[in-house]
Amino acid sequence: MTSMQNDRFNDSAWVLAKLAPGTFIDTMAVLVMAAASVAYLLADYTWNRPDPYRHIWYEKPQDQDGATTSASRATRNIAQRLEELGKQVVVFWGSQSGTAESFAKRLARELSQRFQLPAMSADLSDFDPETIGLIPGSKFAVFVLATYGEGDPSDNANQFWEWAATAQPSALASLRYAAFGLGNKNYQHYNRVVDVVDAALQGSGAQRLVPVGRADDANGGTEEDFCRWKDAFFGFLVSGLDMNEYEPKYEPMLSAVFDTSLEPIDLHNGDPVQPPGKPSSESLVKPVAIKHARELFADTRRSCLHLAIDITEHPEMRYKTGDHLGIWPMNPDQEVHRLVRVLGLSGQEDVPLCINALDPAIKVQVPTPTTITALFRYYLEICGPVSRELACAAAEFAPSPEAKAWLLGLCSSRDSYSSFLERTHINLGRLLEVALQSEHGGVWSDLPLAFVLENLPRTRPRYYSISSSSVLSPRSVSITALVSNTVLSTEGQIVPGLATNYLLANANAYHGVAVPPAHSPDLSYDLCGPSQILKEGKVFAHLRRSTFKLPALASCPLIMLAAGTGIAPFRAFIDERVRLQSMGREVGEMMLFFGCRHPDEDYIYRPELEEMQAALGGKLRVVVAFSRLQAQKRVYIQDRMRECDDDIRRLVDDGAVVYACGRASMARDAGKTLGHIVGKHRGLEEEQVQEWVASMKRTKKWQEDVWG
């Protein structure tokens, strides 16, 4: 039991002693207070305990006889489910960001269309993993698995991951399978999940049909890596399994029908709908107010926002220092109107729309009934880049021979399409618009809305490391957001970041934060949100628990490695230790290595860091690396670390916890430098250094919160 729980029990005992019952009413009052005390004590426990009836809160009366209820009654035996649906192939996905999920759905759809092979995609968490061994040899499975963090599986693949590690040698003797992994070579454990699963499947007697495919997102190559592996897999189906391949022709998986009989109260107009499978580590999505916003950059060409978000209205939203905040973005008006216009849907934006699955194996991923406006503004990622395969598939519905020829020519090779993307800002609406070329005012009226729904991913939150301490501001959450605007070098077009430009527009409208005049797109948003629920500067957001935490002992030394907005959680860490020291607690020595461009441009939180250094009286040392201060030489944090190797060795020997936050490439390079410093000091060989790093991570003495 923790000290806080002990305090709660002691408080409860004191109250009960003071309220010794003298009457029946007194006795009842004491019992009520005792029950309340127990509930309070168990609050931390219940946060992480899933509610088996939670889905009931999100059901609508009109869904009772629909796909939602049917799905809840579906078997968890995958072999039985394949038999019920008449499917020959299941494409399992383990996905954290949605990319693996979209690949799995595309693959299942293409297997059905190109090989007339009935296939379904499946969330790994929807089925009991031991039933995979019951899939007969006449069928086969495909696994599309993402690796994230420290070589971890996605949340929905955890149960399968644990089962695979303990599966018996002959448990999968009848299973035939293929596997594709998504990873990033900037991370130490590149594609570890698919490699471990592949070894476990073969160790349990399964037969692998083709070599494992691996995507590397370090240079944005995930899409093309998947396409290359898929082509090889399809080639095997023809040559190795004697299957016939047909010219792919689009067959809808969904129906999208306008229904004017529905009333506005029946519709989802943009409010987030939270599925039953939401991880217990996440709070519910709520509209929360941005109560304060300020610009952190002195460089007027770029923008970095500090946002303080008030969660007072939602007492169930609780966070701890080091957690994340998920912001649910909306698409800009310009792109919503562009897609509506180019699809020929003008005048139908607010007509009630019902979306249903034509195949019982398909789940409708967006709320229904809804409207085109809600779909394009809130529920679909309409601003994302378009894959070459999607562009080629759209050519089937081109409004003219010229538009079709242009699209097919563009997609004829990977190189030509990549070159096009490098010089042109393209999303689905822009691609369809450009394909019309000289046909001013033309529309893609033959492109089915179902095609759009099946190929565009649903909107997902963008996560930010919280830069405030839960001890100092428990009802106010602050985040640090670099406004992303990528300038395409050849044409000068701007590719705007979705969530950060939305936040910037909000900060400008309600807090007067200036929009940088250079390299900023002119975008507008419906900031009041659906049914005016976001008026006065609110955004949809939720909290997510993180393992990136301060050590329990305040006296433990810290080594913190950060670049750019990666400094966010360390601002909170240091601030919390300043308060602990002011209360008389002994705090450990801290070193913060921080990388940015120039002291007069993007040295964010500098005044605060200097104040905290003064308050800590020598317990904090901030070492800054400026990469653009000298024209001839760029200095990075690993350079500064080598200059401070004696202090680093001393802190590590004293039991310091090492933290890295920022881009994965930064964490990789800084981590290697730290390993070399310690290895040289202790006389370790390279393998021994790697084992030391691994042991540090196993014991939480080395923690990372990285992206990219």
C-alpha cells in the first residue's frame, strides 16, 4: 500500500472515531461515509480497470438492431467466424496509429477483388488468440503488425503477443500465414514485433508462405515498402498456389445513402464517438477550454505554442506528470469545401447520410447517421497524402478520358509519383482537382462516396507530452506545440500540419497569438464546433497515461536529453522538484541537455529554466547545443554530452535515471553517445554496452518518449 493510501485510511479512521454512532441515523451516516472512503481509496485502482458494460453508454436507440449489436454478439473464435462468413483469408492487424489497420483493410479488399478470394480484416483484440490454431489448412492468415516505443506491440495486439510467446510447439501445425511489419530504423528495436511473432508462429509449427515484409518509416518509405511486399505476395499466390489473378474492379464494401426522413437530433454532427474498445489508460474525450496561449519563439518566421488547458469542468479527467494529452483536430474549411465541390456534392453537405456495411465482416468506422460536412470536417483524414495505389484506383471513375490518362500516367512508376509529391501539395481533393486540369468547374460525380469512406482513414488524435506538473496544477494541463508547415522546396507550396495549425487558429482567435506572416497557410476553421460545443476557445481532448515518470525518490539524480519541443515533460519534472525542495525535501542533481537552433530564436522556456536553476541552488545544470549559431559548425546535444562526460559518468555511477524526449533520431544518437561514455569509463565492449543499455531500460532507469 502506498503512503498516499495509508494517509487515506488514517483519515477515514479518524473521521469514524469522531463520529461514533449514537442513533440509527448516526449509524447510517457513518456507513455512508465509510463507503465513500473506500470508493475514494480505490479511485486509482478503478482508473485502470476496464468496465465490461462501458459500451452501453455509447449506444443509440437506432443502433439496437444494427451492425453494432451484431458485432457485440459475434464469436471470438476466428476459425468459427471465418466459417460463418464464408471467408478463406483473415488479415489480422495490430495498429497504434492506424496505418497497419488501413493496410490490412486494403489487403483484404484486394484479395477479394483481384483473386476472388473471400477475405476479411480483423482487429487482433476481437478474437481469442488460441483459436488461430483452429484455422484449417485450406485457409490462411496474414498478420500486419506495427512496432512502436521500445519494441512494443500495439495496444490491441497485447493479448495475442503474450499468447504467441507461450504457444505450444504444435499449436499451429495447420496454420499457413504471411506477415508484414511496420517500423522505423531510428528506433533501436526496428520491427521487433513482427520478427518475434514470426519466430513464435514458426516455432509452433505454422507454415510461412512468403518472406516477412518490413516497412521502414525513417525516410517515409512505409507505403512503397508495403506495396513491394504485397506485389511479391500476390506473385506467390499466382505461382505458388496456382490462383488466378483478375483485373481489379471496384466493388463497394459500404453503402452511403442520403435519408431526408431523419431528424437533426438523430445525427452525429462532429461529436467524438468513443468506442467500447478504448484503452483503460485513456480518459473520455471532452470539450476543454484553452484558458491561456502564448508564443514561445522569438523567430517570427515560425511558431511554437504554449497552451494551458482547463480541465476543471471534468473532474474525471486526472493526469500525472509525464502523461500525454490527445488533441482531436478538425480539417480546415478550405479542404472541406474543396472535396465537397470536386465530388459534386455541393448542396448536399447537410443532408442526413446513413452508412452501412454490405459485408458482415466489415465494421463501419465512422459514426452514422451523419452528414457530409461532419464526415469531411471531423471524422475523416481528408488532408493526408494520397498513396499511388489510391490515385490509380480513382482513375476508374475519372470524369473524362483526359483525366484518366493523366492519373494513370502519374501512377505509372514509383519515381514519377514520388517526384510529383515532392513538388506538389496533394491530398484527395487536390489530386482530383488537379486531374481535371483544363476542365474548369468539372466534378467527379461518378466517384462513389463509399470509395472515399473506404480509402480515407478516420480522424485520430495527435498526442503531446504534457509540460505541466500535476502536483502544481492538477486542474490545468499545458502542452508545447511546434506549428508544422513544411515548405516544398521546388514549388514553394506549404503542407500545413493538421492539429498544430488548428491550435494556432484557436490561439489567434481567442488569445491574440499572432500568426507568423512567412510560410503560414491562410486557413480557417469552424472553431465553435458541432452544435457550438467548442465556442469560446474549446477543443476536444483526452488524457493518456504514460510510463515516462519521475523516480519515486526525489533524491535520485536525473540526466535529461531533449531537442525542440521534447523539452516539454522536463519543464514539468524540474518544476515539480523545485516545489519539493521548497518544502524541505532533498532533491537529486539534474543535468538537462537541450538542443535548438539559436539562442535568439527558439530557446524555449529560457527565462523559466533560469529561474528554476536559481531556485535549485546548483542542483540543476542546463547545457544547450545551438545548431545554427555558427555558420561553419553545427553543434548537437551529443557534442555537448562528450564535453560533459565526467559529470555524466558521475551521475550514472550515482544511480541517475536517463530520459530522452524528442525525435527518435535524436534519442538514438544521444543514447549511443551516452553508451559510449559509460562504456569507455567502465571498459566495456560494444556488446556489453548494449546489454547495459538494455538492462537500464528493463529497470526503468532509461526512459524514452520519442516520435518520428
